[in-house]
Amino acid sequence: MTEHVAHGADEMRAFGARLARALLTTPARESLLVTLSGELGTGKTTLVGGLLAELGHVGPARSPTYTLIEPYNLQGRDITHCDLYRLRHPDELDDLGLRDLRGAGSVLLVEWPEKAEGRLGAADLALTLEYAGVDARNLVAEARLPAGQAVLERL
Ligand SMILES: Nc1ncnc2c1ncn2[C@@H]1O[C@H](COP(=O)(O)OP(=O)(O)O)[C@@H](O)[C@H]1O
Ligand SMILES: [Mg+2]
């Protein structure tokens, strides 16, 4: 487990960029599930935006607030950003087509994983974001599986 403090959105994006580099140096054998937990406004989407930008996405991250899922192909990898806040029932996950996006080397980034009620399976890496005053956030990164541990060690 590691803990970080991000002062301001730029530092949050910078953490996302570090995470992107750590993900890329990890052998692309299996698919990685990275969950982002934390109240509204704690910076989950900001972190993902920094990660996508580091991998070459130009412009702001499209928001998956209503579509629930935004697929990208960056650096030859399927990177999928999900926001399950508006998921009404875990059964709806089947309709999102996530299974097709979880091949070798893919990365699934999920905001509000709790809404899936366990249907996503275990996360490789679980990130938890918390308010730390008005202009800062605490960020706890916890590896839950060996692949997540390998990423954490490269952060
Ligand atoms: N480390 C940080 N410190 C201060 N403000 C931040 C930080 N990270 C993000 N923000 C700001 O918090 C707001 C909400 O961020 P957002 O990423 O949309 O949160 P979430 O996806 O968790 O709901 C945005 O205005 C963003 O710029
Ligand atoms: Mg968000």
C-alpha cells in the first residue's frame, strides 16, 4: 500500500501520468482492473484524464457519466474508462460490452466500482481518494493481486 497527497488538480493529473507509465512497463500479459473509489469530487476523473493524456490521448477525457463507458485504444492497448455512478443494477454491466475490452494488455479503469456489487471481480489495484482540505486529496493505492503489486512497485 502506498499513500500520496495531491495538492491541486495538476498534481492529481501528474499522479495519473505516473500510473500510466507504471502500467506500460508492466508486461502486457493479462488485463488489469484498476478501481477508483471516493466521494464525488475527490478527483477520480481528473486522475484518469492525466493517465489518458500521458498515453497520448489529445484533449480532455470524455466523460462516461451517461454512457458509463468510454473505450480508448492508446499505445496499442485497450484502455477503458468506466463510471458506474449511474448504474442502476449490476445486471446492466452485461450490456456494456466490457468483456470484449478485457483482452491481453488491456486496462479497465472503474469509478464507483461499488455499484457493480462484486460483479467486476477482484481489482488488481484499488485506488481510494479522499478530501484532504479544500485544495488537496489523499490518495491510497492498494495492490490486491500480484499484477497490481507489480504496478505499485513501479510507481
Ligand atoms: N488533488 C486535487 N486537489 C484539489 N482539487 C482537485 C484535485 N484533484 C481534482 N480536483 C478538482 O476536483 C474537482 C472534481 O474532480 P473530478 O475528477 O471530477 O472528481 P470525481 O471524478 O472524483 O467526482 C475538479 O474541479 C478537479 O479539478
Ligand atoms: Mg468522476
